[in-house]
Amino acid sequence: MARTKRGRRSYSAGEWGRNRVRVFPDPKTGLLQIEWRENGRRLSRSLKHRDWTRAKRQADEAAAGFAMYEPNGKAEAEPEPLTLGRLFEIYGEEVTPTKGERTRRRDRVAAKMFLDFFGRDRRPETLSQRDWDRFIQARRAGRPDARASPSATEPSHGT
């Protein structure tokens, strides 16, 4: 049975496939290295010291996301929230061009009507069945821009 070399120790922190970080000494220089994976590639950087307890603490911090040795040197940017306006822009750029001329025109008209009714800044995950039913009723009644309550757009009876 083969024996391993005694000086080869390493410390790992984090979860596999998520935020795994490993600290180990460089075999040639003895300086500690930190290693992580980014897009399937294994990357490592020197910690430029030989203090084992400090290296373990840095590995824990890196796995927790507080590291100064992040893969790109900066925190990941938070994506902007998706709105109906952005959703229809994406659809218009990616899907609509694959259609015929009449269908492209119909897509543009339908998107404008939908956005006029719900608003460009509305978040898609907030739409419900009731919203969809209200849109259909307004459309059938000839009021596709009916963000106001239906009673506000109907003629009043009386004085």
C-alpha cells in the first residue's frame, strides 16, 4: 500500500458544486494557495503567506462569499428585475423576427395593447388569472387601455 507524503495537507470549505474552496501549500515554495472552480475550470491564487490558521479562515470566508479572492475580483452584479416591457422587448428581438410579416405586425399590436393595459414596469410574476380575465373583458368591451377601474370608463347613468 502506497504512503502519502506527510507535508501534503489541505483544507476545504463550502459545498460541492456550489462554493467549494480549498487551501493547500505550494510544493515548491511552501506558500499557501487557494483554489476554486469557475465555469468548470479550476483556478488558484497564492495567498502569499505560510500561516495555516489564517489560510483556513480565508477559505471559510471565501466559501461564505466574503472573500477578497473572488474569481473576478468583484462581487457578482445583481440582475435587474424583469418587467413586462423588458419581456416584450426580448420577445420582439428573438421570436418575432422568425415569423411572417402579418404575424410580426400582430405581435407588435398585441404587445402594445398588453403594455398599455398593465404598464411597462409591471413584474410578470405578479400577473394572476384575475388580471388576465380583466384584460379580456376590457378588450371585448372595446377598452384595451383600461388600467382605471371599469366604472371610471363607463358612461354614467343619471344626472
